Amino acid sequence: MADNIDWCDLARKLRATKMAMLTGGMVKKSSLSDGSSVEWAVGSSLEEVSTALAEAERMCAAQCGETTTPKRARYAISGRARPY
């Protein structure tokens, strides 16, 4: 069933959702009878959407045949390079 997912389309939709959350498009407003109003956000948290977007982009790259190996983010110092 997971093979039928179009990961690139899902990534596009998640990017749009993330942008809507960042710009306030996912906020709903309701007026109460006493004249005040209440605002709340609809959907998941921004962190959950960002995590799902990263996964969808990784799977989209794999589906298109691009490399999925991450770049090295940290380079350890070897034992002989220490000045002390």
C-alpha cells in the first residue's frame, strides 16, 4: 500500500500546509454572542508538519532515483590532531 503513495505530491501539499501555518492561514476565528472572539489553529503542530515534510522530501528523492545519503554534519577530530 505504501508503494502507491506519490511522495512528491505529498511533499508539495505539506509545503503548502506549512506555509499556511506560518502565514496564519490555518487560524480559524469564531465570534461569541457577547461580542468577543476566539481564535485557534487547526491541524497539527508546525513541528509535526516539518517532520512529515522532511520524510516526504526524502522519499520523493528516493522515488525519483536521486541519492538519499545525507551530508556529513559533524567531523570528528582524529587522535593525532589534538594539540595537547
